[in-house]
Amino acid sequence: MNTVQGKLINGMMVGGALHFDFEVREPLVEDMVEAEKQVPPTELHAFNVELLCRVVTRIGSFTGPFTPGMFKRMKRNDYNALTQAMLKADSLGEQTPAGEGGI
């Protein structure tokens, strides 16, 4: 499973601590289906927030579970960093054949 790591600019407050480092894995079809059950994909940002709940593996030392409310309180540049990392992880997954570090 491909992952992408990065840093948030403003950070996410979890458990009274501000966290900056993050890791995102590539989204699977299952993740998209589950996100779609919550929000139609035509609602792009709301759908992406639901998808982030499923593919963000870590922010700082917090490993989840993540909720939409956690991401809704983020600054836009941090949200953009997470969505770009998710797209990059997805792209890496598309380039990696199954059995070679892929799914």
C-alpha cells in the first residue's frame, strides 16, 4: 500500500496537542464507496473530507479514528496538503503493479 507523508502548515489540534506530521495512504474503491454512502461525490469537498477520514493513517501521533469534524476545522492550506497527498498516493498506486508494493 502506497503512502505519502508530509507536514501541515497550521496543524491539527487533537487531544489538546497541535500535530503537524501526517501520512496518507492511497484510496481504495472500498474507501470511495463508503465515503459515497455518507456524501454524494458531486459534493466534492464534503466527499473528500469523508474520504480523508478513511485514508489518513496518521496526523502527529494520532492514528484515528478521524471524523469529518476534525477536518472541517482545518485551515484551507492544510486541507489542500492532505488532499494533494491523497492524490499523489493514488497516483503512486496506479503506477505500482499488484504484487510489487501495490495492493
